[in-house]
Amino acid sequence: LWLGGVYAALNDTELKAKGVKRIVTVCDYNPLQYDKHRSEQFPLEEFQQHYVKVLDDADEDLLSHFNDCFTFIREGLETGVGVPNPGFMSQLSLFESMGNRVDPSHPKFRQFQLYRFAQDQRRGQIETDKIPCAADPPVNAADGEAAVYRCRRCRRPLFRSSGLMTHATYQPKGSPSEQRLRCLAAAFDDAEADGDDYWMAEAPAEAADVDCGRELFVEPVEWMREDAGAAVSGKLACPKCSAKIGSFNWAGERCSCGQFVCPAFHIRSQAVDEPAGAAVASVAMAEPPK
């Protein structure tokens, strides 16, 4: 969608450069048919136009023309020419959800960054020093601090509650036999779970509007960087005592509730001490569209 005034509509060079094929004109005269500023070489035949004749008055009726404009625009969309791809549309939705500004601290923006890095990692294109890792919690954090999860063995701070990535609980439909067949099919689909707009996908109809509390998934933390950049998947160990605390998989994995999480930095809840009253950053990580 390109918005502009009369001069924009008459600039055929810019129109062609932007791939504009259809023009909706709202004016008291039709500038494409007559305007002293229009070049004689303006290629009218290369554009389709819908002209709405209205005056620039506060009491002018514009609403009555909307349906005709919608029809004209819809006809252009149905041809598929110049229609933004789903991934770009999802990014626009993300931009709107951030208040029409880029907010690097927004949970969904962090998830978007992680998903793009997951795609690069699976292609072998990732740069370890560019992984969007959260900062390490201070090693001298006060014991019992509400925002910090610690290694159960040595009490080393591992990650903050703000780094938790939640997902909606998966609720399968159908009979038990149908559910087993769906799970079997999903196991083969995991390798293809890389749609461009997966990171913004809404929870499917089979997902309840309740966050899953079965497993802990987090965004990568600075102490994970070296391991996370060295392979597509691997184990996670406490940087102080080397206790096994979890695993990571840039290709994603399924939670025990059945929901697919990508990328998956999975922490064993038995290996960490969970702070009381932790504020969880909720990011719906829905199953990718099939």
C-alpha cells in the first residue's frame, strides 16, 4: 500500500519502481485524466484506476464509495500481484503489537529474533557472537531473589524469570486413536516446522488458552552462547559445577503437553530452584501451520 497526493499519482517512474499497478484516486477531479503537471508520456494504459469524485469538505459523503473501492482493491489482491508475503504481514502485526515501534525488549520481538537465528543455525549460517543472548544474572544476586532461577546443586544464578518463554497447553481433539495418529504424523512434521511466520502464529484451535506449566523453556543466556553456537542441538550444563540442567535444539522440540517449541532451550525443572512469585514473560509459541 502506497499513499500519496496528486504528485505521487503522476510520478510514473516512482509508481513503476514500487510495483504499483492499481490506483484509487479520491479528488474533485481526475488527475490521471487531466492535470497540467502530468507528462504527455505518462503511460495511462499501464495502470488501472478507480476514481472517486468528492470534494474536500467535512460534510462530503465518502463512506458510500467504500464498497466500490474495496471491490477494486480485492480484485487486485486476488491476482496475487504485489501482495506482501505472509512473513512480512506477520512482521507488520508484530510491529503493531509493539505499539508501532521496534521494542527489542518486547517478548514477541525476542521470540522473532530467536526464530530467525534458529533458521540460520539449521542452515549452518549462524554467527556465535550474534546470538541474541540475555545477560547473565549477577553471580552475587541475593539468595531467594524473586527474578532469578538458580542451579539446585551449587546455587549459581542461571537465568531470570523474564527470560522464560511460555506456550499454550496443547489439547488434542478426537478419540484416543485419532490423537495417537495425529501425534505420529506430527513427529514426522517437526522437521518441516519452519514456516516464515511460525514465530507469530496464533495458538491452534487445539490449544487451550492456558499457559503450560509442565516444562521450562527459556531464551538463551550469555553462559550458553559457546555451546549454542557450536551445534544445532546439545546439552546444557551449569557453568559453575557442570551439573546437567537441560538441553537445546535450534530445530525445536515438543513439550510433554504436545505443543511444538522452536527454538527450544529446555531446562529440567528438577535441576533448578524456582523463585517464588516470579513474573513470567508470556510468549505464545504455537505449533507451526501445516
